[in-house]
Amino acid sequence: MNYLTKDLLTSLIKENYNEKCVSIFIPTAQVGKEASVGSISLKNLLDIAKIELQKDGFSSKKAHQFLRSAYDLVDNSMFWSYQKEGLWIFITSEEIDYYRLPIGFKQLVILSKGLYIQPLLKFFVADTDFYILALSQQKIRLIHCTKYSSKEINNDINNKWESVYQSNGIDCEDSKKGICKFLQHVSSSLLKYIDVKDAPIILAGVDYILSIFKELQPQINIHKKVILGNSDDLSVDELHGKGLELLEAYFNKPIHKAQEEYKHKSESKQVCNCIEKAISSAYNGRIKTLLVTAGVRQWGTYKPYSNDIILYEDRKPNSIDLINFAATHTFLNGGKVYEVNHGKALDSYCYGILKY
């Protein structure tokens, strides 16, 4: 099992583009506490997939053989012993592969030509950077975060400061003057460790230290809300979790911006507001931003060379989810895909902003 990146997902899509695939999504946040939860979920979804394969003309034996490697995971306690928030499994006639991801999924199984990737795309479009700067007189920690990841950045701010105050006789632990000098040193040393210059930085620490640091007016984008308390007692994951609670509006900003842009251009030819136009525009690389309603699927067929589109009420053999098709090609062509809730959808369950 590899770490899922944009490049890897792109390769997987292309490799399995014409393959009959079973795509399975399972929420696994609670699986670590009770392995049977994930095991039962997987078995139930595989049983549904088996029925769908039989609808496509597979015998019961052939359908079970297609899914055999996945059925082997059902009672594999080692497999369920370590999970993250969500599990994605895909199965073809040639292989089975799976990815443990830090994003939660609704339980889902889809049989289609090619991979069903729509639930995965939020993992990439939500990758908005931010930092947490944990300040104390004992140590300085700078953590680079996204919505789904966090990593402490190695820095030598503490070591350099120790050499400064020891050589100059500055008592940075007992003197306010010493603390101010210490925080001035932090402020002047910080920028070289920050790669995303406009990303918000959340301060963490006791109020006394944070107040002094803010008074120095450092040349960084300090977020208005802070994590109060002794940051030395908190792990990287705990600080990351507290930071996420403060930045909910920040993560929703790109979606709101895209919706406002769509509304502004809705009367122009720079948008597509129906599934038919979205499909052809996505396939031809014309969509800059695609917004789709979460949980909605539109089955059908699409012939790129003639641009013929047929819509079905339900899945039929060799049909595809056309919304997933539009999302997939928007992703492959460098566009962004956002899922919106039913109540926040605009003109359609699949609409987009065109590049040109």
C-alpha cells in the first residue's frame, strides 16, 4: 500500500480507465477500537458488489472469484488492526489495491467502468496550508499543516538562542527583557522556515508569551485566534486538531469563492450549468472548477468522438456515473472539483466554471 498522491491517483485512473472496477469506501475511524465494524462493513459491501456483477452477466461463481481477494480481507485481523479515518479499496479482474486515508467516507460501493474517485478528490482540493507556532521559554515548535496532515519542521532557533543568551549573560527565563529578546530572535529567525508565505499562522502558548510576541508585530500572517495553554504538553497531532477547529471558515473559503464566481458569470458563456455540457467540457480540458452535489449520481454513457450522451435512471451494464466522469477528467486536466451539500447547490447537481 502506497501513500496516495495526485500523481499516483492520475496513474491509477489511466491504468484502469477501461477496466470493470469495484470501488469501495468505508469509514474506519472506529475500526481500531473494534475490528469487526470494518469487517462487517466490507462483507456487506462485497455482497452488494457481487449482486451488481451478476446483473452484468457474471455467474455467482465468477462474481465471487472477481471479488475473492477482497473477501480474504474480511477476516484478516492484521489488516484491520491499523486504519485511519477512511479506507478506499478498488478491485479489478487483475488486482486489488487499497489506501488508508485521513479523510472520512460514507459507506459506498460502486461498480463501473474505470475507477470511481469522486469521494477522494476532497483529499486534494482541501490541501490548504497553515502553520502552528508553539511558543514557550523551553522550546519553539513550528508545525506545517494541511487539513489532513501535520509535520513538525526541524529548526535551530532554540539552539542558536541558547548560545546567544549564554554568551551574553541574558537570563531569558526570569527576565521580561530576556523574554522579549528571545521572542525577537524567534521573529527574525522564523521566515526562512516558512515555505508558504501567505499561509495563516496560529500561535500556541500561554497568554503572557503570546501577548509579548504579538506586540513585536512579526512579519508573518498571524491568525486572530490562538491556542491558549502550555503548548509543551500537547503533541503535534493534538495541536493540529486544535488548529483545525479554529480554521473551519478558512477551509470553506475556496468553495465559497468558486460559488460566488459561478454566480457572477452564470449569465455568460464562461460556465456550464447542465450535465451534458459539463461532461464534454471536462473531457476536453475546458473546466477550471467543477462543483458537484455530494451523494448524487447520474448513470449513462458518453461517446467522446460523436459527443453522444445518453442518461439512465439506474445503472446499466457498461454504463458510467457521468458526474464521476466529469470530475475525473477535470482532475486529470488540472482543474479543481468541490463537493457541495444538497442545500447549497446552485442551478444543477453538476456545474462548472470554464477556463475559456
